[in-house]
Amino acid sequence: MAILVIWASPNMDGLTAAAKDNVVKGIMAAGGVTEEVHLNRQNIKQCLTCGDGWGLCQAEGRCVIRDDFRALYEKMVAAEAVVFVTPVYWHDLAECLKGFLDRLRRCETAHNHYLQGKECVLVACAGGTGLGAIQCLSNLEETLRHMGMKAIERLPVIRFNRDYMLPALNGAGQQLVKYLQNIFTK
Ligand SMILES: Cc1cc2nc3c(=O)[nH]c(=O)nc-3n(C[C@H](O)[C@H](O)[C@H](O)COP(=O)(O)O)c2cc1C
């Protein structure tokens, strides 16, 4: 089983990518297996609010739109844990992550409940003032909590802390593997 790392940013060499790389290196250093999904390269459309506002998501736990949503949902269900890494935009998550979670939440809370108790690590990267990084993490956690997912760490990376936070993300990746080994060997 792999730890799924879902990240979003249009910049392949920006702060979000650097944060993601450090978590991935940490996971691998501790002997974990990772799979990365770059959301900006996925074709995931926004919810159509089909039917009367409730569509197939409520009745059958699946979405009518044919795109990359379903495959990513299945990866999340299969993953040992999920790491989310997002830039902070307007004190909030990247739009592509928000759009994915909007559709996921409908299928999960209305029908499936496959992700109940799934552990996750949340990372928000702000290159500006840093204002909104905590709110971004809080918004992300609230959406995941609505689906019964369990955040075990929340990490803001801002201009002030990036020099010590990027190495700390490596530590977070390592710690996640140790944490998962502990729960799976209990
Ligand atoms: C549309 C937009 C909105 C942003 N909003 C915020 C913000 O609310 N707070 C903040 O500190 N930085 C904000 N930023 C700065 C980004 O969080 C910062 O550049 C981040 O590092 C982007 O990640 P990247 O290096 O992967 O592009 C914003 C940037 C963009 C493009």
C-alpha cells in the first residue's frame, strides 16, 4: 500500500513543489512507498449539481461526469494515508483541490463512507504575507473532517519559516511512516 501525495500548483519549481518533494523524500527515507498525483495535470471538472441538487452521488455514490475524478477517488480509498499539499490562494485551498473535494464530499457523505478514518497530513504553502495559511489548513481539515477523514498533522509553510520548515517536512514524512507502522502492527 502506498501513501498518496496529492498536490496542486501550476509551478513545478515553486514552494508547493519543494514542500511536496521534502515530504516524499521523508516517506521514502523511512521505507514508505509513495504515489504522487499532481492535480493541475488531472482532468477533474467541477460538480454539475445535477438532478435537483442531489444526483447519482446521493443515490449510488458515484458521479455522472466522466473524467479523472473516479480514478483519483479509488486511489484515495486504496491508500494507506493521504498527504495534501496546496498553495494558499485567497486564504484558501487551490481551486483544483477545492473542486475535487467538492465532488468527493458528495459521494462520501451521501453514500459511500469509504474514507472514514483515513489518516492524512495537511500542508499549506504561502509565499506572500503568510496570512491565511492557517485558515487554508482549517478549511481543508473541515472538509476532510466532514467525510470522517482524520488529520494527524497540519503544517503551514510561509516565507518566514520556509528555511526550517522544508527540512521539517522531511521529518513529517518519516514520522507518518512510523505512525502508520505503529497502528498497523498493534
Ligand atoms: C491567486 C493567488 C492568491 C494568493 N493568496 C495568498 C494569500 O491569501 N496569502 C498568502 O500568504 N499568499 C497568497 N498567495 C501567494 C501564494 O500562496 C504563494 O505564492 C505560494 O507559494 C504559491 O505556491 P507555488 O510556489 O507553488 O506557486 C497567493 C498567490 C496567488 C497566485
